[in-house]
Amino acid sequence: MGSVKSGLRYAACRLLGPLLRHVPVRRWPAWAGSLFEIKVPANVARRAVTAPDGGANINVIFDLLDRVRHLPGDLAECGVFRGATLIPAALDITRTAPDKQIVGFDSFAGFDSAIKADLAMGGDTDDQKREGGFNQTSRAFVASRTEALGLGRNVHLMQGYFEQTLPAAPERRYCFVHLDCDIYASYRQCLAYFFPRMTPGGILLLDEYNDPPWPGCNKAVDEFLAERSETVQPIAHDGYEKFYIVKS
């Protein structure tokens, strides 16, 4: 039954993708976001209390994209999982900057043994906080969504662990990087790679900063910024708080 439902969803995405591609993603109805399994403003779960939480609020991402879309440089996301934020970011930015490229980095196999260091740090529990966590995805799954929405020219998926894919990636400058990579080692690797490649004024969004299950993010970010002038800045939408860095 599951394979039948997946097949029907894939067919619906292929059929409706060319139509939805021409609708600004910020105006997509909730059912369309649910069909493609992506985050859109219409399906944001709003709340009264501002606090850190897992999962990037899509209105935070859109707000930050508005601040950098005029800057030179491409976009990246580290920790794509099923494409819930990569795809709407790509749909949004390419409407006004069609030449910008969006690179998604993910193992598409879940955490490897590096998660053990983060488990030793403690923090709140999370069902995915384990070796193999976040493995309910595949490169083919995400690619099927990007292709159905006509994003094949702009979105590039790099499969593998960061220590393998970052050194092998084509050299680029970046104006926006979404780090949603959860654990200490991944944050250290991604910050070291992307920070020198950021355009001045470019933004690095830190998805797990101050998020209780993932103290490795804070440790990596605080260590990285200890001898730099940049600081972590807060942003909040819909009762969700996130943090980011602006490259000076």
C-alpha cells in the first residue's frame, strides 16, 4: 500500500509541478506544500511563545533571502534531508535571481559514527539523535521534486558526508548558506568551508543554535567565532526563534 501511495504522490507531483512552478511559493496553498512535502507559509504552525526549536521556520528563511538576494553569490544548504526547506528556498530565489545556483549537501544516509561525540554532550532527547538518524530519505527522492518543479538547472545535490563532498565541490562564492547539520563535527566542517567563501553581507543560518537536543551546534559555532568579529544574531517569526551570522 505504501508503494502505491508513493507512486500516486510522485505522479501528482509530476502533473502539477509545471503549473505550481509559476505560482510564487510564498502564495502556495497548504495542500500544495503538503503534496511536495515542503514548507510554505500556508502550512506554518504558528505559536505564541518565541523559543528555539528543531526545523527552520520557512518565513525566517524567506526573510533572510530578501536581505541577500541582491548580493553576488550562490546558495547552499547542508542537511537537506527530504528537501522541505531547500526546495522552497530555490523556488523563491530563482524567481528574482534566475542565475543563482543552489547546492544541497547531504549524506542521504543519516548520521554516521560522528554522532557519538554529540550523544556524550547530553542535551534533550530527539528520536533522530542516533547513528542512522535522518536516513528516511534519498537523493532520488529530493531530485524527483526538484525536477518536477523545473529546478534541474539551478539545484545541485551533492551526496556524501561533508568531509568528502565539501572538498570536491566546485569553487563558488555564496550569499546564503543554511546550516541544518545538527552535530558538532558537521558544524565545524561546514563553518570552516563556507565562511571564507561568503560574500560580504552574506548570511549563514544556524538551524540548531540554542536548540536543546543539539548542544554540539553551540559548541562548534562559539568556538569558531571566538576570535572573529562576527556575532550570532537572533531572528523570530511565528513564535519560532533562529540564529544567524552576517559575514562582515
